[in-house]
Amino acid sequence: MTEFAFSAGSKSSAGTKVILTSGSNFNSAKFLSAEELSSLKSAARSQQFEGKAGSFVEVYNGKTRIVAAGTGSKPTALELQILGGKLYKKINAEANVAVYVPADKKASLSVAETAYNLALGIELGGYRFDKYFTKKPENSYPKLEKVEFFGETPIDAQGFNAYQAVAASVRYARDLCNEPANHLTPEIYAADIKRLEYLGIDITILDEGKLHDLGMDMLLSVSKGSVNSPRVAVLQWKGAKDRKEFDLGLVGKGVTFDSGGISLKPSANMGDMKGDMTGSAVVVAAVKAAALQKLPVNIAGVVGLVENMPSGSASRPGDVVASMSGQTVEIVNTDAEGRLVLGDCLWYIQEKFGVTKIIDVATLTGSTMMTFGFEYAGLFSNDDKLSAQLEKCGELSGEKLWRLPVTADYDKLIDSDIADMKNTGPRLAGGITAACFLQRFIKPGVKWAHLDIAGVDKDEKGHPLTPKGATGFGVRVLNRLLQETK
Ligand code: BES
Ligand code: MN
Ligand code: ZN
């Protein structure tokens, strides 16, 4: 992680100086010397730099590298974060960088908010997962250690805490998702989650025996084929101590590896299924972010951690299992395992905590991935208000959601001939019938939204805020919602 500092004044001795600008008339106060400013101006002129969002111009005078970063006019928080992600690529070969943030009367964000968002973008864009390299490539390895912001008006360092919390939590989620499944079994994962107690989060780990006693046979049917026994982690963040009730329940799919089970997946890219626990990581990270910010909300989080493997003890297609809710399920396809895990976790969180508003997050279906590609996550809900709020939070945070229907006509497609329901419908509308399955585990009157993040959980190319690999999609939109809830 990069160290961020927020300084008064405008004098910096850093070897690289960055100045933000919305046009080609630089306002640099004393941050740049007269010489530095005039060489930057002439470079801007010759390169027709106009300060457009995400555009850069730079000069080097033999001693100092000076970079002007265009914000465009009235940049939003998200646009500034994206600029930060792009800026990271320009500056990551330097150890110390100074950034000047001028006051812009026309801007909608303050100098401080501009700096915070830029820093958040640097943290998100600068993420990398390199723990398994025994040799780090000399020349391409980032050197960036410290970024110091100089504001035209003073920047309160405390104000950055909430942004830092989000950055740290997204990075934590990405670390978990990038971790190979042999290093992140349900047992190891649960122990990692348990460490978060230091933040004041109450965490209980339910082991296989306990899950059996609770009647979570539907969840257990998924882990039966694996030598790695399942866990369910139960997290409670009580930021509003004067209230007993929970404002929100979060449920996450934590399939540490999804081979498909007896309905085995094809081998091409099967390794990607180490990331089938992304929903759970996003839930845990969102609770972590709330705790880091000490948000005045009460949240319960339940994540089901299991490995889906084929073996002599694995569930077979055609098996019928009971769920904690009492409803029975015919397992038509052992690769539709996420909903089996989530159904029991959804029931548990309602029984145990009496939550009346729930959001679940899961890499649930290839169908939703085919629908939206890498742009939007699927949103399914029984509540228009919650949906609208989530869509808005998605737009603002850059983790975009698009709603799909969950209606009775789809729901009847998962009726079974020999049990209360089956775990897959016909081939079509797979994302929707999966949501219908989950909805059967929501009690009457409970508001519920389901985020199917299959696809957006990974970035195959890399973008300014999401380097190639796990994205941690969902942490920022949930954080936004939780900030609004307080
Ligand atoms: N984990 C997968 C869904 C998935 C696919 C996530 C691709 C990310 C990328 C899920 O458990 C699954 O296998 N779903 C099946 C369901 C089918 C058997 C009804 C699917 O979508 O193909
Ligand atoms: Mn599967
Ligand atoms: Zn899965």
C-alpha cells in the first residue's frame, strides 16, 4: 500500500510533481517554479493539451519531472478515482510523488474530496497480487511509496480515513479471490475471517457438526464430496449500539473451488473457479469497511464456505436433500451448487437475526455473465425501493447494476416432480431461475436483493481501477449503501 500524506503549503522537493488542471491555464501557486510552469505551458501548447479528463502532458527539466493531469470540468468522485488509477501507471516507477490540487470555484467537489478520490483511485489501480513470485522483475516492479498532496486550501488528513477503509477492504477482497484454492480451503478462509475480530466485529465460525445440527443439509450436500470440510462464518457489526435490530443482512457465496461436482465442468478455464467465493469475500470486506469507518449501522453477515468436488462421497444428480427451511430440493445438476449454499445461509440469517432487509452476493450463473459481460452485475429483487437505491449506488460507485425480473412465470420452471423444487430450470433464463430459487428462501415481508456478479468478479484485460485479476466487485456499491443507511 502506498502512504498518503496531506500537507499544508505548496513547497515540495519530490522528484515528480503532479498538478491537476481542468484546462490549459495552470493554477500552480508556488508549487511549480516560474521556469517549471513555463516549460509545462509550452509543452501543453505544442501537444494541444486542454485538460480533458484522463489526459496528461509532462516535461522533464533534468531534475524534476512535472506531470499535468487533466480532470475535465466538474469531475465526479468516480471520474477522479479513474484519473487516479490512470495516474498510478504514470508515476509507479517513482518513489515519492507530490500532487498539487488547485481550488476550482466551478468544481462540485472540494479540494480535499478531490485529493481523497484521486488517492483512492491510486490505491485501487495500484493493486497487485504478487505473493507467489519468488523473484520480482527488477525493472517493471512498482517503486511508489509515498504520495503527498498539497491543496490550495488545507486538506484534513482525517477525512481520508473513509476512503482508505474502502481501498483496504477492496484490496482485501481481491487478495482472497486471487488466492488459489489449495491455499484457501473453507477452514483456512474461516480462520482468516476470524482475524477481523480485532476491528470490533463479532465473528462466529460454524463447523460441520454445528451445520449438521442446524439442519443445513442443502449446504452440506455441496461439500460432501470434498476432503475439505465446510464452514459458515457469521459476522456482526453493531455500529448503532442503541438499537437492537439489524439494518441489513448480507449473505455471500463462498465456494472456494467449484469443479461442478459429479456434473463436472469442462477443464478449460476451470481454474477460474477458485474465484467462486467472491460473493463471500465481498460481504466480509463490506463488513470490514463498515467497521474501519465505525459506521453507525448494525449489519449481520453470513457466508457459506464450501468446496464443490466430485468423489465417491459427493452428491449425485437426482439426489433429494432437505434444507434448513424444511423445503426439499431435487439436485438435478451438482454444478448449480451456489444456490444450495445460499438458500441455507439466507434462511439462517433470517431465523437467527430476524433481519428484514437482505442483500446476497454471488458468482451464481454463467447465464448472467453471458447477458452482461463485464459491464453490469445482475440485480434481482422483490423490492423496487431497494433496487432503485442499489442501482443509484452502483452508478455512483462505478459498480453498475442492472435489474432483471423475478416473476412467478419463471419461478414455476423450478418446480420438481418429486420434491418441493429442483436446483435448475431449463437451459434458458438461468440467471433468473437461480434468483427464483433463492427467493424461495426469503420469508414473507423481507426485502431482498440478489447480486449475480459472475463475470464482473474478474477483469480479464485490466482497467484504471481494476488491474487484471479479481476486482472485488460489490464492496464499493455495498459500502455506498451502508454509508447512506447510517
Ligand atoms: N460458479 C458457477 C457460475 C459461474 C460461471 C461463475 C462462470 C463465474 C463464471 C455456478 O456454480 C455454476 O456452475 N452455474 C451453472 C448453473 C447451471 C448448471 C444451471 C451455470 O451457470 O452454468
Ligand atoms: Mn457451479
Ligand atoms: Zn459455483
